[in-house]
Amino acid sequence: MTNNITGKTQLLGVIGYPVEHSLSPLMHNAAIAQLGLDYVYLPLPIEPQNLEIAIAGFAAVGVVGFSVTIPHKQAIIPLLSEISPLATAVGAVNTVTRQNQRWVGTNTDVEGFIAPLQTTYHQDWRQQIAVILGNGGAARAVVAGCQQLGFAEIHVVGRNQEKLTAFYNSWRNSSIIENLQVHPWEKLTKLIPQANLLVNTTPIGMYPHIDNSPLSREEMAGLSANAIAYDLIYIPQPTQFLQQAQKQGAIIIDGLEMLVQQGVAALKIWLQTESVPVDVMRQALRKHLGLN
């Protein structure tokens, strides 16, 4: 089903640089077509130096809202009139909407991350331990998600001590700091056996480097068969990281559902409806990726 552009078509999109690889237009336009709405969702490549003028242009032409991806998730914040408490805590915005002539930003990555954990695994997370690989922007959303779920301990592991310290200090004004610990990579062999949830937020193993994994076989060997391994990467499926975890008997989750669910949350905001065809969005992506 295709979207027919009319003189009244309302504009949505995704900003980033580069942005041609984004699968967001595919799933959003599939949902819009299913709903029969006069909207279109476009990829909008914006170089960093043009961000401010682009946002002003969006206001001028009446853009309803847009997604934000690399490298604009932090840079967009000073250009917005308001950001949600969650986006403030995460330190990144991935969804912007026009409200009363003002740009308002939030972060739906957190909701996207926790959705498959909440819908599939009905368990009490309050006695559980999360171990997160990486300390970049994606890790921030995962930390916030683990806090929302109520994890007793959240351990973030990284290779650069200076960045780890900065990551930890950035949460000092939030309640997350009470459950958060950061560790150098060498501590992994002690942490992994404790993990009820092990999350890869690094790009290691992403296409085209499909034979790579953030963990060695020896490191992964400590993972419990009752654990959940979650990779934010969705190409390839499964990643080497998830294949390793599966061999240990762990439950595995890839990043495709997070992509879908953060998009669902954004569409609900833009379209002001709870009726978003999640299955249509998911199937559009799976078909495109040859997973059907």
C-alpha cells in the first residue's frame, strides 16, 4: 500500500546525517497507510552545521513532528522549547513534536527498549541484575529503562575509564545513581555470571562486521542459562553476540522490536491516537529484511 501525496498531506520525518539507511520511513509509512491518514514520513538528511536553520524551516512549513537520530540527539536539545523529564534524565531526544507553536522533545528509546521485556517476560525485576556493555548514548536509554523496570543493580561496562566516570557522574542528580555502578572491561568475567539481563549497546557485530562480538567465548561462557541477552543491533539476525548467548541456553532478544516499539510510541504522540498498527510496522520491517 502506498501513500498518496495531496495538497493537505502533513509532514513527518527523521533527521540525521547520514539518514538514507534508516528503516523508520518504511515502518511509519506502512502504519500511516494502514490508518488511511493524509501524512507522509520522509528521511531528512541534515548536516550538523545546518541543524538550527533546518528546525526553523520545519516550523515555517508546518512539520508536525520528527524523529532524531545520530548525530543530532544531544545537539537538538538547545533548539527545543521543552523536553520531557525522561529525555532530560537520558540526556538525549529522539522524538520531537510541534505543540502550540513550540517544539517539544522526548525520548521513546526507553519505552522501545523495555517493551519486549514487559510484554514477553512477566517477572519481578526488583531482585535482578542488569549488565550493560558500552557507555554511549544508547546505553543511557537502557540504563533509564532498567531503572524504570526496577532492577536492583545496574552495571555499565566500558573500555575508557574517563568516559565511564563521566557517564556515572552525569546521573548524579537522578535517583538512578543509587542502583548504578560502572566498571572497566576487565571486570566482565566477574559480572557476567551475576547477570539476569545482559545488554549490548555497542555497534560491535553490526552489519557488515557480522562475525564480530563485543564478548569473547570465554567471557560469554559465564552467562547463566536463565539469563536474557539483548542486542540493540537488528542487522544481522541473530548477531554473533546473540548466537553466543543462545549456545549458553540464554533467552535472546534482538533490536528490531525496540526499533518498532520506539516508533509506535512516537506515532502515538504525533497522531494523538493509541490505535497504532504495531503488527503492520513489524511486518513491513521483517519483509524488507527478508525475515518473513
